Amino acid sequence: MRPTRNASRLTTAGIAVAAGAMLAAALAPVSAAAAAVSDRDAAVQAADSAVGAHAGALAVTAAQGTSVRDVIVDPDGSRHVRYDRTYRGLPVLGGDFVVHLSPAGAYRGADRAVANDLAVPSVTPVLSAPRAASLASAELRAAHKNVTGLTAKPQLVVDALHGAPRLAWRTQTAARDSLGNPVARVVLTDARTGARIDAWDSIETATGDGKSLYSGTVPLETTLSGASYQLKDPTRGNTYTGDAQNKTDLCIFGICFVRAPAVLFTDADNHWGSGANTDRATAAVDAQYGTNTTWDYYKNVHGRNGIAGDGKGSYNRVHYGSNYNNAFWDDSCFCMTYGDGDGTTFGPLVALDVAGHEMSHGVTSKTAALTYSGESGGLNEATSDIMGTMVEWYAANAGDQGDYLIGEKIVKPGFGKPALRFMDKPSTDTKSADCWYSGVGNLDVHYSSGVANHFAYLLSEGSGAKVINGVSYNSPTCNGSSVSGIGREKVGKIWYRALTVYMTSSTNYAAARTATLNAAKDLYGSGSAEQNAVAAAWSAVAVG
């Protein structure tokens, strides 16, 4: 931490001023929040100057606009300022970049999503907006059958993520499936030719005490209001949990005309839930506990104050929809939503690693914003698997011990496997990739994530057979090597720094290798055992 700066304040009592009070006031430190704001402002000012001075190298032109998305200030004062760009007023996909500065504000370099110029010949489309909406609607219907209430909202953008920059329509589509649950898809269409560029789903799939469904009896910070307690935590940005009452959202063009409610849970004695699913408060206990633990992990391990880094809490909705087999983070409400499952394939999706996974999507959206398709989409999903796993280990909960299985608590016999995903050998689920290959980006992002999940396990625990917390693992390598682990705590720190400082929206597996090597160098030194282990683990999954 940087030393706290001092500031003078004048304290008066009537018309007399006590000398002692003046001295005390003169030495009174400013609040930590004020210091943080000042540090952020200084970092942005220095980065803006650096962008101006190095505009040519960064391919920043007079036709572009920049806006700050995030700021990281290291303990030694080094600064990392993340920008988004526009071209002639249009958002640029792949225009994001991170400027790195020394503690004194000197320019050290930058990481860019794309290196080429962002200019396009014209910002006037040939393809009309209604035609783009029609094409995107067909895409959503192809991806999700029997939808109702379909809407599509096209927006002109410059797409620099898929080769040479071109004018494109980014169309946000939304509808409801046959059960009334929300589905949404972003479709990218060439605004000159009408060719499909890419598409991806945009809903990312999932002091009292409480008796939870999965984690035993857990502590809860609550708010006393009148004669009852609210399941709202004032110590963590007023995070809270509400009952969706088995209703769903109705959203059009990203604007929700009808939101499933989040009726705040209250209790008379501050002892919540019964541990049984028949008590609606039980799932709420799991959700609130997951939110609290994820908040604590990011704050205590990485120094991040809330999902967005601004100290503001999110909220949870439980009992969403009817037999809804999913959980999702939604940026538009800054909230987590949990279904109850159908009881055959899944139980309520409020397990600790699910909460950590879904809320980590929120962290990714506020930092690297990894595009949810191709290899970057796999890295987006892997980030949530990796950080959700770190949250579970951090909790050290006897009822839900740390492991490298994803969603093991929520699966039912009808699912047919003991977990959703397996980090030691991702192909155990029969669909995920253990090793990188040239076509891995064509897989569903939940399966292309396997390469990074495998990397994270190997880097944490090493290769070969072992038993950890009563769970048997046997992790192979793709190159026949033997890999030694450096421990999950270091892996979490390396991945978080890579995500928040070096990765961009277009990061693929090769770039993720570079980002994590840079992060390991920052944290543990160039040529350190940790940096060498990162290189070995990536090679062990055929990256690099």
C-alpha cells in the first residue's frame, strides 16, 4: 500500500480555534477512498499523456475516441489503464488496449487487442438495419428452437476482431424459450455484404447464520430493519438475496420491461433456512453465502473491492423460472440469477463454485471483456471455472471442500456424470478439449475452455495420479512431460493479474500464454521457478 497522504482541515468552535485542534486537523489523513480516487485520476492523466505521445505506435488517430474502462494501481505504484476506442463515433470491437506506466508515470508499453489500423472506408452501411435484424433473428431461431417474443436491435460498429477492420452490424437478439426462460444472442453481420461474421450467446451460463443446501451452516451478515432481519449485507456493498417467485424476465433491446422480482428475504430470529429445499430460504442462504465468499476472495486475495472494483454490491435472485436448469450473471441488472433445476438432471444451482463461476463473468466483463466466442470465449469460460474453483478452495468449507470438479454439488443421477467439468482431465466429460489444436476455437466455449482448465490444474497440482481432499485425479500431459505444480494460491494470483492487466477482448490461447508469463514475471520475477512452471504447464497442454 502507498503511504497515506496528509491534508489540512480547519476546525472551529465558535470564533475561537484551538491550536491543538488545528494541529490534529493538519495531520489528519485523507480517507483511503479519497486516496484511491486520487491515484486513479493520476493514473488516467498520465496514461492519457502517454497515449498522446505514442499515438503512432498505438495506431490512435484523430478519427478515434478513447474512454477508460478500468484502472489497476500496483502496490509499488505501477499503473495499468485500460481503454476502449471508437472510430468516427462507432464502438470498435477489438479497439481495446492497456497502457502500462511506471510508478513515476513513465510509459512502459501497451497491450492491444489488435495491432492494425482501425479505419474503415465508410461508416455508411449498404445492408439496412431491418435486414440485419432479420438475419440475426434467424440466427437466434436456429440456435434456440420454438422461441417467442423475439426482438432484435442492430447497432453499427467497427469490427476489428475478425481480420481487417470492417463496418458491421452488432445485433442483440432476445426471446423466451418454451418454458418462458430468457435466451439471448449477439450476431455480427458485415454491413456491406450481409455475410455472417460471428455469433454468441450473451447470457453467460451460472451476523446471523443459515442452514444451506450444500455448505452446511454458514455465517451471514444481515440488516436489522424494525423487528425483522433482512438478508442484506452492509459490510459487502449491501449485497442481498431475493425471491424471484418462479417468474422470469421479459427484456427487449436490452431493456427489461418485466423483471422477475427479487423480493428481499426477511427473518424474525436471524437464523435462516432449514437445510432442506422445501424451505425457500435455504437456497437463499447458499446464494448469499456464495456472493459473500466470492466478494471476500477477490478483496482479500486480489485487493478487488467488489465485482466492478467500485465497492458496490450485486444481488441474487433465487427460485427463478420453473425447473430452470441454469444460473447466470447479467450485467444489465448487475445480478446473479439461480434456477431450481428439474430435480432429475440438476438440483438448485446455488452451489459455491457456481456462484464463484458466474460472478467471475462479471469481473471479466469489467476487465478484459473476453469476447464470448472462439478461443477468447473458451478463455472467458475457463476464467470463471478457474476463479470459481479458487473461491471454493478459499472458503475452506467442510461441507463443500475444495476440489477441481465444476458443479459437482448440483448434478443429479440423470446427468450421468459426477460433475459438469473436470479440470485435471477435461475430456472426462466426453466433450471438452484436453489439449490445444488449431480447431479448438470452433468448439462450444464451455468445451474449448478445457485447455485452460487443464493448464490451471497442472500448474496448481502437477501431472500424474494423486488424491486431494478425498478426490482422485490423474492428469496427463499432451507432450508426455512430467509437470510439477506451484500451488493453487499462486495460480489464482497469476491468472487474475493476467486477466486484469494483460488480456484483451481478442486474447487467444497463444496470447494467454504470453499474458500469464508476464503476470508471473511481475509477481515472482523474470526467470523465476513460477514463470518457468507457467511455460511448462502451457507446453503440457500444447500451447506454445
